[in-house]
Amino acid sequence: MPSALLVNPGIHDFAAYDLWARPLGLLRVGALLRAWGWHVELLDCLDRGHPRLSGCRGASRGRDDAYGCGKYPREEIASPEPLREFGRRYFRYGFPPELIREEIRRRERPDLILLGSGMTYWYPALREILGILAETRPGVPLVLGGTYARLLPRHAKTLSPGILVQAEAGAAALALTLARLGFPHPVAGDDPSPAFDLLRDRSALPLQLSRGCPFSCPYCAAGLLESPSRRDPAAAAREVLRLRRKLGAGDFAFYDNALLAGAKSLLDPFLERVAGAGLRFHAPNGLHARLLTKRTAGLMAAAGFATVRLSLEASQPARQRLLGGKAGLKDLTRAAGLLAGVGFPRREIGVYTLLGYPGQTPPEVEEDIAAVHGLGLRVLLSAFSPIPGTKIFRLLEAAGLVPEDPVFQNNTVFPTLGGIFTLSEIRRLRELASAANRELPQ
């Protein structure tokens, strides 16, 4: 039986927080490999509760919140060379190198190592772990998949000699990769449920009813990364109830890019089937305010939604149209009223607004903060990051406004490049948002 080691790398960044982040793509790969007769293990370098972390240097972290989210263990490291003069401390989040080496060496040598990847500007963490793998498991084939690999495959190939970059997702792409490496060609079939049992902590799990996105916002790459597809809501409900029974999972975080799209035939019947099961659901991605209905809001309350976040990229109509015209202030006002009407406290409803979008000014951000606060909702400033392949990235690239090195795509760095949103100005706006949130009625 061939064996594979799945590796979820850590993060190198100025800031990082675990908001139900789980390596769902790797867990899907693990399930496929098992179905094809492989033995599979997972090395999750972002496992915040690993028992050996407490003895590692720089591994201190804060407490989890009520739903299992919290701070990653971190250790300050040198920032990448292009960012040395940026003026912010830079950290390694997740396992320190000595724990990674220990975890690799205590496992049998695998026949294949598959790594996931996240943000494009996190590639320094990938380079580090690839060096450790070359040192501890020389000669084992390395395959890199995930977001960075799909968006910047040519750059990804420069990280390690001989690495195979899988720039497509899905069973067919994985089967082709295995065939290229000389492994037996698997038999195609239905995709199995993700191998959630590979996780050490299974109390909070990711959930996805739909993949891809029907919208084409100029700043978002969701439509580039996955083809649109939808699950059968009854099958998804059965899986969630099974995971509750067998793995003890009580919290489920939706990873859908457009959870409310087609809710009448997808989300609504799913929620009807899981209502009363004692579960808690979370929507960390911003929900489309214009698509929320009274019926869906009621079902969300009945099923146990504990985290609700809406999207308002900008409160100014002209700016909103430039961002795709998905939802405006009127839509947000209506959606907030529907949620409040079924029992969601307004102060606990978060609203994402963008900060540092090209052409935006600090007074616009102040307007957005005031608009959200005026509705009694929580402001969540989301710093802009240019994502390769998107419409706005192509425009910025054509204008010479995106440096070549992906580290400049970092959402802490990029908003400052134009000189309008300096670090001190961003700090002021974040403090303004925090003050507005503190003033919300209890």
C-alpha cells in the first residue's frame, strides 16, 4: 500500500488569526487517496492545540474564544528582504522548525508528500518547510497544490528543485499527478467526504454546500479557483449529523463564497434538516445582504447560527458600483433588520468593509465606519490585497502598480504602497472602528 504525507504549512506574516481555518483541500485529497488504496497521514503545522507546542520556544498563545477560534503560537523572525524597511514586526505562526522536524521524523518515510498552500504572500513559509522536507526526507516526490499554486504556478515552481505544482483542483487533476509520478492510475468515482478524522481537534469543522461563485467581483478570485458546483442539501445535512455523532463536532464554519446564492433550494432545506440538533453554525465569509430573505434569516436562527457576517465593500454608491455593485447600504439596512427581527443582536452582526482599495481615501473609510455603526452593527475593516488573475490585479499590473515579488500582495503592505494609507493612518482608522464597536449598545 503506497503512503502519503499531507502537509499544511505554517504562516509567515505580520498578523494571523485562526478563524476556523482548517486544511479542507488537503482533507479532500486525503479522502481521495484513501479511496484509491493509499495510507494517509496529516502534518498540520497550524494545529494550535498540539501537545508538544507548550514546550517549544515562542509558542505562547492566547485563549480560545467560545467557538474554538484563537491566536496561533508565534515567533518573531526576520521579514523577507524586500520588506525589511517596512516597519512592522514579522512572525512565524504555527509550528517552529524543531517541532516540524520532530513530527516528520517520527513518521515512516512516505512514498509521496503533498503540500497545501494559502495566500500568495505566504510563500516564505512554504520555502522554509520545503527546505526541512528536503533535509529530512530527501528523494521523496513533492507535490504542491492550493490557492498559491493555482494562482502563481510559475512562481511556485521556483521554491524547490523538482517540485511538482498542481495548478488544478479535483480528482481528475490529482489522478493525473499520480500518473505523472509513476503511481498506479486510480479508478475515478464519486468524491468521498473529506477525511476529517485526520485532524487532531475535530470539535469545529469546515462545511461547504457550494463551490466557486456566481458573481465576478473585480477584486475576488473565487471564480478562478473553483468551478461552480452545489451539494445535495439532504446529503450535506446527513454528513453534518454523522460528524456530530462520530467525531463530536459541534461547530461548523461555512466556507462557501456565496452561501445565500440559491438559498431557497440549498441553504434553506439544509437548515431545515439540522434545526434542533444542538449545533452551532458560523459564516466567517461575508454574506450577500441583498440575497437574504425573511425565511432564510428565520432558519438561520432556528438552526443555531452563532456567527453572522455581512459584506458592505463600500457605503458610497459610486464606489460600490466600481466594486461590482453586489450590495449597497440599503441592502445592508434591510438584511440587518431581518436578522434582528429573528433574534440576532445587532451588536453581534459583523460587517466587512474594505480598506485600502485603489482609489479609496481615508474619509471614505470613515464614512463606511459611520454607516455601519449607525445601524448598530460591528465594523470589520478588511484590508485590500491584490489577487493575481482578478480584474483589479490586471489593471494594477498594467499600470505598473504591483511589484513583482508576491510578498507585496500582503494586505498589511499593499494598502500603504500608494502613500495614502500610511501605517499610522491605517492604525487610526482601525482605532476608530474599534471605538465605534465599543460604543454599541449592550
